[in-house]
Amino acid sequence: MNASEIRKRLNLKYSPSIFYNREYAFNSLKHCVKSCYTVILGDCNQFWVVCYADAQRLQKMGYEIAI
């Protein structure tokens, strides 16, 4: 499933950035212009980088923030 499909299926504000490696997901946060993004444990061993508003929506749906 690609980012636009995830956005539509889960009714997110923005499309997530998808990573299959935890380290790459957290390194991508260093390149964000604003520090208002976080990493969520997505489906099928994926890590999603999303804005805080989408992270809150995903948490209510049962997804977890990656540490």
C-alpha cells in the first residue's frame, strides 16, 4: 500500500512518509523543516513519519508511536 492509499484509508490530513527501517525513519526527522513530525509503527513492519495531528488520529485508532 502506498502513502496516498494510507492517507485515504485512514482519513489523514497528509500522506505519510513510509520507511521499512527504523533508523531511516528517525534520520528523516532530522531533515524536516519543522520539528512537528513523529514516527508511528505502521502496518506490515512499516514506519510512518507523520505530522502530530495525524499521529493523534492514528493513536486513537490503536497505532503506537515508535520510540
